[in-house]
Amino acid sequence: MTVSRYYDVKRDERGKRYLEPFIEGSLLLGLPLLNKGTAFTHEERKALKLEGLLPPHVTSLEEQKQRNYRRYCLIENDLEKHIFLRNLQDRNEVLFFALFADHMSEMLPILYTPTVGEAVKQFSHIYRYPRGFTASTDNIHEIDQALANVPLNDVRLAVATDSSAILGIGDQGFGGMAISIGKLSIYTAAGGLGPDKALPIELDVGTNRADLINDPLYLGVRHRRLSGEEYYAFMDRFVEAFCKRYPNAVMQWEDFGKDTAFAVLERYRKVLPSFNDDIQGTGAVTLAGVLSACRIKGQNLSDQRILVYGAGAGGIGVAQALLDGLMREGLTEAQALERLFVLDSKGLLLSNRSMEAYKQKFAKDPATVQDWLIAGDAPNLYETVVHAKITVLLGLSGQAGSFTEPIVQAVQANAERPVIFPLSNPTSSSEAIPEEILRWTGGKALVAAGSPFAPVELGGQVYPIGQGNNAFVFPGLGFGTVLAKAKEVSDAMVLEAAYALYDYTRQHHPDRIYPPTSELREVSQLVASRVIRQAMKEGLAREERLKGLGMEAIQAYVAERFWQPRYLPYKPTADNI
């Protein structure tokens, strides 16, 4: 099987990889996976009928990066920077990923959170070039043929969203495609996945936003969202066709509404290897950060009393990850649950009120709070912090400014060094500004955020603000699953990803909660290796070449297969062009 109908990747007699193209001339220049631009050699230009179509000077990849970075630096608006980089990706993928890899920390907030939120909102208005695959209510009945139109034959990982709950900005209709594209850009630049092994997917089941439906430039289907049996019939049909077209692929479900996120994950996780980054990725990266904060203050996770503010997909995912972490330290489930408090918009979860099934495990017996002094039917955030003696406060509510000074100081009353993570994205939804938390606690709080924040200077000391970015976990989790050919993404594999991130931070940055995002590639290789080892331990790995390998050999296996952004030579065959 060839990699694509337009080219294949082969190895020469020395084992060196090269490209065998099946197209030439201007058609080749129009395909970003093949286009080298001015870096085509004179010999390649002659062989591929590119003479006269390019400037005469042959440039190196380094020169191309310099030219494009200079142009990037002249752009002042973040959304315009995002558009510039996406246009570069749509012209020349190797150059785009080489530039992104060189400037990871600088460009990550531009290509993903927080700027991607604005790109999602404006997607139909800034649309330039077709990328990815769309399954919609218009084509679901011919989905097999539609998937056959995708020119990539060996997709190993896809990111699919129905756009119902994008970041903290809700239903975005077709605009959610920008999320799938952005996530897969990180998979390649930071996670080692070849760009021709990745497929962004939009599941366009409609939108409940009248402003989108009535926008003459909107690119999605124009009807209300499918729900209930119609929705799952659509999803069943898509999953069946996807598995038929790409039987070796892993699926990451992304930005589904809380009502469907858990149901979709459970419905399909054993049909195809899949995970939900909002639930499991958020949980893993948060657990790793809390473990690091505990280590910094010389305590264990089991010493803490933890409040998760927000009970959507992310909040419950975090609560479950912390539950798993507490049990890993030797607590029973009942003992671990005693230390966990979860609040939704109605207050502390109590078992005597109705709630979604996925919240019920974390609901408290009303007897727990019968002696608390509360104003309403259920304890609010401040009341829970005080009466439950909370030492770790985690925000996943999307409610900007909800971690007020009295609440933060109430946490500090329970712990000399309170752990406070306002994790909601984008920046405008953050529960508090890190600088405020540090000022209110006299620099004692251990703070990380979901969005990138500059270091804080207070009292002559500089405090780096770690970013609880899912990019520390999902690229390695997905890539490790791909390399292991795992038949399932187990909960234990996700938990191992969290501890791999924690161990990396402990070894390389013992005074930090998270590593700098400039080290995403190194983190991803460790996460992938540990995920592979866990898959092998559980008997889920189907890759025969991994049998009997120890950890050092697994790491070498991952490093060897970690995609690098560099140009391959072309060797066209006359019969194929």
C-alpha cells in the first residue's frame, strides 16, 4: 500500500528514506506534503518539470525558516500570526513544522490556546485551503465514498470534534475544524507523528447557533444539531466507515459537549483505540501538576484535601485522575473520595439531588455537610473551601474571576503553601490571574494556569507560571498508542502518561510545576515510551517488534520513529509520472 495516491515513501539500499512522487510540475507545487518551494535542487527541478516555475537560487531549509520567521515577527496581531502560520502549513508542511519546532514556546499559544479560540470563531471568514475530512449530515449516507476521497492511505491518528463545546466558548459549528487541525499540528511538531499519518476531522451534525446558521459566509450545514438516536446513528455510521478505511488508526475525541463526551468515549473506546483529551488528557496533565506541587512543598498527594471547581468533561476527568492518583498512593476508593470535593453550578455535588450519571461517583452524602454553616441548599465555593479545609483548589469552570481574594486566602488558611490552579481556557475564562493569586498569598501559593502567563515578579522574586497544557500529555499518549498498535487506550495507559510527565518534571525541573513548553518534544518521547510499556504490560500492544524490549530499547524505538521536519530527496520513476 502506498502512503498516498500522489506519492510514496521508500528506502534506498542504505536504508535512507526518499520520496517517489506520482505527480510533477505545478501539481506537485500545490501539494503541501510534497512542496519544497525554493529548496528543490537543480536535479529535482529537471526531473520533476519544475524548471522555470521557481526562482533560480536553491535555498536551504534554514534559509527558508529565516525568511518566514522574519515575516512572522513583523505581524503584530495574534490572529493574523495564526493565519500566516496556517497559510505556511498549507503551502509547505515540512517548512511549517521545522519553523514551529524551532519556536515551540512562542508559537504554541498562536497555533493553539488561546489564539485558536478566535480562529475557531472566525473560521468561515478566514477559510483559505481545504484541510482534513468533514463528515456531515449531507454526506453521511455516502460516507464510505467520501472517506475514499481522502488521498492519505495510512492514517494512524485522527482528531475528531463535533464542535459542541469548543474550549470555553461553546458551540462553534463547522469552526471546530480549527481545533482538530491545531491539535494535529502539535502531534507532529511535538509528538513525532508524521503529517501524512494524521487526519483532522469535523463531525458536522449542525449547530444550535442561529447567528452561524444565518451568517451568509458560514461554511457548515445549516440546521440545528442532531441529538438522541439521530446523533448516535450518525456517529455509528461514521465510526464504522472510519474503521473500514483506516483499521490501524487511533482516534482522539475532542471538544464534545459534557452530555455526549462521556457517552461517545464509552460507546467507541473498545471499537477503535480512542480517548477523549478533554476528559483524560486534562485529568492526566492536572494530576502531574498537582503531584509536582506536592513534591515542592514536601508532601504527598494523599495529604491534600482537593476541590475541583467545575463538573463538566474536564472537571470530572480531573477528579477521576486525582482519584486514581490517590489510590496509587495506597488509599482505598472510599478513602480517596473523602479527600475529593467537586462543585458544579449548583454548588457541592450532593447525592440527594438529581445530576448526570458521570457526576454521581463524586457526590457527597448530605450527612457530610450537615454541621456546615451554609446559606443555600448546597455549599458554595467559599463555604466548601472553609469547611472541607481545602488545600488544593483547581478551576475548570470557565467562570472568569471566580477565585476571588477571600476564597484564595481561605485556602491559604488551610495550608501554608496552597496549590491553586486556574485551568480554564482561553485566558478570558481563567478563574483568576496568577499575579493576583501570588499577591494575595504573599508569594506562598503554588500556581499553574491553563493558559500561558508571563512570569510574575513580586517582592524582588520571579515566579514562573507553569502551564497545565494538555500538549504535555496527548501527543505522547497518542504516538505511543500508535507505535504499540494498541487495541485499546486503557485508563492505566493514561495514568502512566501523567506519571511520565511528573517524572520528567521532577528529574529536569525539580523547582517547577510543569516543564517549559520548549521541551514538549522531549516530554512526548518519554510519555510515548511509558505508554508503550504499559500497553505491553496489559497485553494490549500488537506490535510484534516490541516483544521482549526493555525500557531503554523502547525509548530507542520511539526516538528512531519520531518524525523530524526535514526534506527528503526525490527519486521519480518514469512509470509513475
